[in-house]
Amino acid sequence: MAVGHEQVTRKIGRGRIWAGIAALSFLALLIGGAFAGLLAEATGSWRAAVDAFDFYLLRVMRFTLLQASLSTLLSLIPALFVARALARHPRFMGRGLILSLFAVPLALPAIVAALGVLALYGRAGFLAPFLSLVGNRHWEGIYGLTGILVAHVFFNMPLATRLLLAALESVPTNYWRLGAQLDMGPVASFRFIEWPVLRTALPQVAALVFMLCVTSFTIVLTLGGGPRATTLEVAIYQALRFDFDLARALALTIAQIGLTLLVVFILARLGASISADTNLPTAPRRAIFASRAETAINTLMILLALLFVAGPMVATLLAGMEADLARLAADPSVRNATLTSLLLATLSALLSVALSLSLVVARRQLELSRRAQTPGLLEIMSDAGASFVLIIPPVVIGAGWFILLRHFGNVFTFAPIMVVTVNAAMAMPFAIRALRPAHDAASARHEKLCRSLGIRGVARLRLVDWPVLRRPMAVAFAFAMALSLGDLGVIALFGSESVQTLPYLLLQRMGSYRTDDAAGLALFLGLLCLLLMLVAGRLSREARS
């Protein structure tokens, strides 16, 4: 009987491992297919691709690095002061609301945030009369490098603030108590207590923000305003969709991959990481006695950051409310785009959760079955394989497949498949982060008991795994669906009149100067994604409690 149980256990273990191999094969096919398309094009037109490495490409690379560096710097400097101000006042009315508001930009699609920035700072924005008065001339708007920087800071400053605040919240309480007993002022506290922690966290936060800005597509596409403010990803899109210059697209894609890998290598050598957890611990009760002057300065910093983050959100809401929402709701193209977005996002989220769960289950099974102290290659790939998609941007994957699929027919007919698969892969690192802790904890508690009682298959799923995993799976599903709903990277390449999503339709309405329609669509899309992220956040908190 024991031998029979061992055979069944081995068979189940092999099934879990094969599920992980299938998920890794999917990622390998997705990334490998993109590279295959690039290599096939390179062998056929390598001379033209080499000639495309010209001054224009160097200028685009320089602007890509320039805007990413400036965006990182402008995001980190205020985030450092705001995080410290929040840490110095762990208890005050509205603190939790402010931190929740700082999480909202993470839930907004990039194109919605871009429209919010335009609605506030654009030529016809809400602040245009005031800015014209201050500049003593007509306000020309915010397109170009300025608009890109403002939008990136809107996205990344709240993220950096939350990450740096999480580092400060990790300081042991007795450090603050000792500082209070020694009557340390704000300068001494910063030097001896806060700065050592911030110095350790800053490289990781800077790495994350820098990578987000280097691979930024929608913000630059929407707010770049011309060829002088173009990054590599936007140039790839323009070369494929407008010029159909495959050689230049190939050269730009190779440059983007090389630049991304170089940045990742340098950041890894510096000990930084491109992933981080933005969950905040509960603020501990600390002995901090801020003076009136320090309190006033900290209050001003928090209020300015709050106004900067809330401004584009309020502008998006007001501009959307001014649109003819009833007419938009009755528009057949809007309804078709909404249904298409929901269908593709649902399929993408289902695929992402299934693949992520397969990797999580396989990694745990390999960990339990290995006899050596060090994990094998398959276990390492099951653990970190999904993170490779964070290094290769969606536009690069889409460009490779765009070049490859043109040999098999009309590339635009493959739009649904490409949107679902690429968005599913891009959401996998976040889905794994939601699923793995719950699955591994449940496995540590119940694995031996399930083996001894012979609980396996559907019975184990129903009695053991499902009660533990249903909330984390719902979190992963909602998060993946929100990411897919707001994505513009893949559909911008493969979208057409027959396959349109809400972000794609929104971009079209902006391009045809139908700003009121674009504002209404942005409001609807933003509220939909925000609702999904709120559901994910609530389920995540309930799963941890």
C-alpha cells in the first residue's frame, strides 16, 4: 500500500513539474518567437539594419537615457523628503487616506494619466490661465520633455515615497526611543537613524523607477509631441506602423534590448533590484517629538505632494464629466471596444493566473523533491523565469512578432492572440507574488498530511488548496485584468479598425482632436481599472488577515 502511495505521489509530483515546464515553454516561445522574428529579418536585410545605426538612432538613445535619468532624479528627491515627513509623523488624521491616494497612480492606465496631465497643464488645461499669467505670455502647453517628466513624476514619485516610507517604517522602535532620550533633533535623527536605512533602499528604488522610465511607451507616445522627444520604444512603433521600415525597426529593437540589458547589468552590479513590494506595514508607535517649525515644513511638503498627485486625477474626473457620456455610451464603436477590452483582459488574466500557478506549484514540488542543498536549473527557472518579461518590454516582444507574423499573412488578424499572450506574460511576476506565499505556506502545513492520507487530485484541490488559494487567485486575476485593460503597448502595434480596445480607441480620438470624447473614455477606463485594483487590494488585505 505504501509503495502504491509513493508511485501516486511521484506521478502527481511529475504532473506538477510538467505544468511548470509547460509554463516556462510558453514564456520561451513568446520571447524566443520575438527574437526569431528579429533574427530572421536581420539575416535577410542585415546591411540595411547596420545602416540604420545612424545619428537618428543615437539621438533617440540619448533622449531615452536623458528622460529616464531626469525622471528618476525628479521622482526620488521629493519622494525622499515626503517619505521622511510621513515617517516623522506616524499618527495624524488623514495619513492613511494620503497613502491610499499615493497608490492610485499605480492603478491608472498610463494613457489616462497622460490625459489627466494634459487636462491640468495643457494648452487648454485648467491651469492654463494661471500659467499664462505667471509666464506673462500665452501658455503653449506641456508637450515634449516637460510633459514626459511631469507624467513620470506623477507616476513614480508616489511609488518611490511608499517604498522609502516602508524602509523607514522598518527601523526598530527602540532606535527612535533612544534618539528621543538623547534629545536628537531632526538633523541628528536623519544622520544616525534615517539615512543609513534610506541609503540602503535608494539604489533599489532608483533602479525600479529608472527601468519604468526607460521602458515607458504610452507616456512618451502621448506627450512626446514630435521626433525630438522620442524614445526607442516609440521609434519602434513609428517605424512599424507609419513608415513600415523593417530595417530601422530592427536596429531600434536591438538597441532597446541592448540598452535594457546593460542597465539591468549595471544595476545588478550595484546591488539594486528592479522589483519591489509596495505594501506598507502599519506605522508603529514611535517616540518622535517634532518641533513646530519641523511640523510646519513637513506639513507643507505633504500638502504639496498631495496636490501634485491629486491634480491630474481631479482634472481627469472634471474633464470626463464635461464630455457627453450618454452619447459615448450609445456609440457602437465605444461599446465594441469595451466588450473587446473586457474579453481580452479576462482571457489574459485567466491565462496569467494559470501559468503563474503552474510555476508556483512546480517550484514548490522541485524544492520538496530535491536532495541536494542547492536548487537545480529547473527550480531556478521556475522561481525567476517570469521575471525575464520585466526586462524585455512589451513593445519589443510585439515588434519581433510583428516582423515574424508578416510572413504568415495579415499581422493585424493576430491582434487578439498577441494582446492576450503578451499581457498575460507581463502580469505573471505580479500574479506569482500574490500566489506563492499562500501556496507555499499551505504546502508546508498540509503536504505530509495529504501524502499520508492519500488526498490528491480533485479532492486535494477542493478540500486543501482551493480554500487557501481562492483569495490570492482573485487578487492575481483582478490585478492582471486591470493591467491588460489599460495596456497600449501591444494593441498599438496590432490594433486596427476590426480589433480595437478602449486604450486604442482613446488614442485614436486624441489623434483626431476629439478631446471631449477622449476625456470621457479616459474617465470610464480609469474608473474601471481603479475598481479592479481596489478589489485586488481589498482581497489581498483579507487574505493576509
